[in-house]
Amino acid sequence: MTKADVVKEIAEKTGIEKTVVLSTVEAFMEVVKESLSNQENVYLRGFGSFIIKKRAEKTARNIKKNSTLIIPAHNIPAFKPAKTFVNDVKK
């Protein structure tokens, strides 16, 4: 399902124009992105959480060049679904 499909479904279910729904969905995604880049998690009760996971520094190997390199510690975004979300998907 693409963003366009999501917008179409929401517009059909709510009766709101697609352009309004599209701008709302894009604004939601922008707010989540900004919050995560500011190290703030986003919690949506009953749906899930957009969180920041911290990856530790590690040593990797380049087999072709037979060398090692250090990958610095960094943060990555992740989604953790709520229990009700997981149970609904399982059914």
C-alpha cells in the first residue's frame, strides 16, 4: 500500500477531500521525522511508538581490501507496534 492508497482510503472513509488528507498525512510524517531527529520518541496509544534506537560503535571488516574500519555509534529510527496492533494483525 502506497501513500496515495492510504490517502484514498482515508478520504473515502471520512468524506474529506484527498488534498486535505494528503497534506495532513504529510504533516504527520514531517512531525514524526522532526521529533525523532530531536531525540524525542512519538507514542501513539493503541497503535505503536516511533522510537530512536542507539547502535553501539563496532569494528567491521572489508574482506576485499583486508582492512578493518570502525563504524561509529549512531541512532536509527524504529517502530514498535502496540500489543493491540500486533493482536489485530495476527487475527
